[in-house]
Amino acid sequence: MPRRPKIQVPEGGWPLGWSATFLEFETYLDAERGLARMTRLNYLSDLNVLAQWACAKGLGPAELDRDSINEFLDGRRATGKERSTLARTASSLRQFLAFLRHEGDVGCGPEAVALAMRPAFKTPKTLNEQDVLKLIEAPNTAKKLGKRDRAWIELLYASGIRVGELAALQLSHVFLDEGFLRVVGKGNKERLVPFGQAAEHWLRRWYDARPTLKPKCNTLFIGQNGKAMTRQQFWRILKNHALKVGIPPAAVSPHVIRHAFATHLLDHGADLRSIQTMLGHADINTTQIYTHVSIENLRKQYDQLHPRAAEQDDETPRV
């Protein structure tokens, strides 16, 4: 489970009503907004920074206004924070001001936050199909933990689920005969995700091996101690397998496999809406990042393979 953010409580405790506000805001994010745990923790971490700044100014939650909010954001910009960090901070403040307005404790609302610059577009890291195959075949399947690793890497690439969703999968969430998973994603939203025959084959082999580890839970993937695997274990094991097959560990993570799943589907003709559904994206704009990856791949293939891709003599017109 992700750790709670370290809230730096001033000596003598929070003044000006901030202490109760932290607890109430977290409850609001969970009960009213239905946000995922990691998102809630990120918002609370940002609120901690705001509270430290506001207390130094003698401001309580109810005294925040447009000028103070944007003074705070300007100060964050001046410290050289990345655009992605600023954008998240602005999002956190909008949520917080929406909460205060909901409670009737402040005069300004989320519209008081000036639009922060959007995060710079970053093409997601991914792997080509050959490297994914190397990773899939890396585990020693003569051993029961090798069968387990082969099964979850196959499933990760076959379904594109997040590592947190993978770690939370229960035996009852896997429908082997039908070939799909019931996945509980962000905000406790459920979706059905298909997987193919290769993943089914290795899942069945893992099902045969799993009882020998004396399971202590109903989680699909367990460690040698019989307990559920953590997100960190999936990360570490995947990087170890990458190292064995000559792939730089820094280039590999469960999320990179998720990117590979989406990119390769798009490369082979899948439509964006279907990929959005399988990935569990609420907004198709999030899914569209994979079109940039595919266009880059297409450009590279064209430049390598098309007989007229290279620059011609000056007298020869380009096609």
C-alpha cells in the first residue's frame, strides 16, 4: 500500500483550523469525489505545502482568496518546479477550494486558481515487440516461481492493466474459460479486460503450482511466503528478468509493459476507443498519447524501408 504523505505539523500543532481541515478534506476526496488512494495522498501532500505557506502568512483555510492562492503558485514557480508538478499543484488547489466552497468556509472557489501551464508532452517509454518477447521468456519455468513470473508478465502484456490492479487481482476476478479479467481500477471503477490464449496457458500452469506455496490469501499472485505480492515486488522482479536478457533495467517497469500493450495494439490496427476501455482511461485524451508513439514508429519504419525515403540528389524531386 502507498504510504501516507509526511505531514509536517508545526510545533504546537496546526493553527487557524488546518488540522481538522486535513481530515475533512481526505474524507471529501474519498467519499464525495471517489478518488483513488494514490491521488488522495498526492492532493494531501500538496495541501501540506499550501498549509505551511499559509500559516507563515497568518492565513487559515477560510481566509484564502484569489490573490493568496496565486501568490502561493507564483512562489512555487519561482522555486523552479517542473511544469508537471505545477499542474498537479493547481489541480490539488482546485479540489481543495471546491471542498471549502462545498463546506461554505471560503469566499473563492476553484475558479480562483489561474490556469497553470500544462505539463510538457512526454512520449511514454515503451518496448518493441522483440524486447517484450525476451522479457516474457526470461523466467525459468522449470521452477514454480518461474511459472508465476511467466504468468503475470504474460497477463500484464495481454491486458495492459496497472501494476496496482495486477497486485490486487483476486482468484475470483479471473475468468479463465471466458478469457477476461474483472479489474477494479482508479476510483473503484470496475471494467472487464480480455486476455489471450498465451496468458491463459501460463495462468493455468500457475494455478497448478500455486497451492504448493501454501497460500494465505485469495490474491492471484503470491510470494514464496504465501502472501500477496506487493507492487514493489513486481517492479523488482521485472527488472531482474530484464537484466538477465540484456535489457537495461532502467528501461523496464510494469507501466512500460502497459505502454507496450497499448502501442502494439494501435500498431496492429486497434481503434483508440477500444484501447481506452481496456486501459480504464476516463478521458480519451489520455489514450491519445499512444498515437504519438505509433506515428514515431511509423516514421522510423518508413525512413528505413521506403526506397524513396532518403534525401535524393538536388535535381531529383522528393516524393
